[in-house]
Amino acid sequence: MGTFRDEVVEHAGRIWPEGGDAELHVRPGGYHCVEIVAPEAEVSRRAPAARAEWMARNFARSR
């Protein structure tokens, strides 16, 4: 079990039924702030790209 995994899955599960928009990424080996704690890990190197893609999609659509 990852740190905060169950909590964030539950939180997203409350957002979606209400029509809210949430994107949830659960990665094996990943945990909260993994990119800070272990920046050299593969899971850490993928996280910023996923975040940047999400931001680009969501901010472009809000214009």
C-alpha cells in the first residue's frame, strides 16, 4: 500500500460522481513526493511529464 494511495483514490471517487474532473495516476513504486525523495527513480522522472501534460490540457480548455 502506497502512502496516501487509499485516501486519494477515495477522494477522487467522491469527485467523479458529482460531475467533477479529476485525473488520478497510481504508479507502482510511486508515493507522495517521490520525485523529491528519489528524483533518479524512473517513476520520478515520469511524474513531471504527466503533470505538465495535464496542465496543458486543462489550462488550454479553460481559455
